[in-house]
Amino acid sequence: MKGSEIFSRNELYWGEDNQKLLLSKHVAVFGLGGVGGFCAETLARAGVGELTIIDFDTVSETNINRQLVALHSTVGKSKAELFESRLKDINPEIKLNVVDDFYSGDLNLLNIDFVADAIDTMRSKIELLETCVKQNIPVISSMGAGNRIDPTKLYISDISEIENKNAPFVSNIIYQLKKRGIESGVAVVASREKPFVKEKISSTEKITTKSGENIEFTKITPASTPFVASCAGIFMASYIVKSFLKEYK
């Protein structure tokens, strides 16, 4: 590989064989915001050979406090396209599948070794998690990065062992998955911190997908600090990479 020195520090920890193993892996990252963006970038820096990145959104000024590609110079630009350029600049040989679209349950997940779910719309999140479970695709889901300030309260567990099930977003996901017969088998990054927001903001968002499907949903705007979402994304990437490494099997 050209520029193989970029992964030399990785190899000092997990060895050349594991670095080659990561090169053969394919991870899909759904959502490229504060959580998913850090997850995707960390996977690229770890040396995962193929990424599928999915996000329909463009950068807004409100993203600048916490998202990797959010700068004054990138406001209005596609997050998926920005990450395509950024990840190739990290590893020019990475294989990228870029989906600049809203996920509505119609993406082919064949030949994907792991899914990172950083979706913040409930219906899409539930559809993705249900699909992963039914197709036996390992998945880790972000549940609890918004409305928090303390990254040291983050932890990883099975969805059946989430400690704070009363947070509305989390409880609704658990309830909807239970209706579909899913009560365990999904890894999550959650937080022990009690969520807090000074003002609750909601709006109706309308999206037309690339296939022409019209989707309307209520968007709850959480408080988001620079600290928790980034760490949650890194937690997810670490969990995924460790699942691939021979020593952690």
C-alpha cells in the first residue's frame, strides 16, 4: 500500500496481520453528524479498507460547534461529499461508497461487516436496526449523545442493559424494537448522564429522497455540546475495530 507508514503506529499496537485484516473489512456509517462523522474518520484512520457513508444533509452554521466537516467555508455543502474528500485525503486508497441521500430502509447491506448507526430520526433508526438484526449484521447504535456535556458518562452495552431507559428517545426506540421482537443483540453507546436542555425545539421537516419518496417527520432539536457526540463516535469506531482484531475475538 502506498503511504503504508500512515498506519505504522496502529501496527505497533495490534500488529501487521491485524492491519491487513482491517484493510479487508467493510463498515457502513449511517449519519455523518457529530457522532457518525467522528466514527467514520476514526475508522478510516484505523485503516478499515472500505466504508459506505450515508447522509442526506448539508452543513449548517449550527453544526460548527461539534462536527468535523462543519466550517464557515463549508456551510451549505453536502456532508457526504465533504467526507468523501476528507477520508480520501486521510487514506487515498480507501474504497468509499457515498450515499448522499436519506435512509428509508432501501439500502442494500450485503457484504457489509459492521454497521454504525448514528441516525437521529426515529423511524429510520428503527428500520435500520431491525434490518441489521434480521440480516444478522453486527451493529452498534448511538443512543444518548444529545443534551449532555460529560463524555466520561458514556458506556457501551447491549440494548437490553441500557441503564437510563426513561429518556424519551431511547425508551421509544426500545418500545418500537420490542414490538418487532427485538429486545437484545444490538450494541449501543449510551450515557449515564441525565439529559438536559434549556429549551425544547421541534419542527416539521420534509425530505424528498433521490428515488422520489416524500418523507415528513417531526425533528426534535437537541442541545449538543462539542464533547459528547465526538466521543460517542470514537467509542463506536473502537468497538467495531476491536470486534475485527484477532486478539479480541
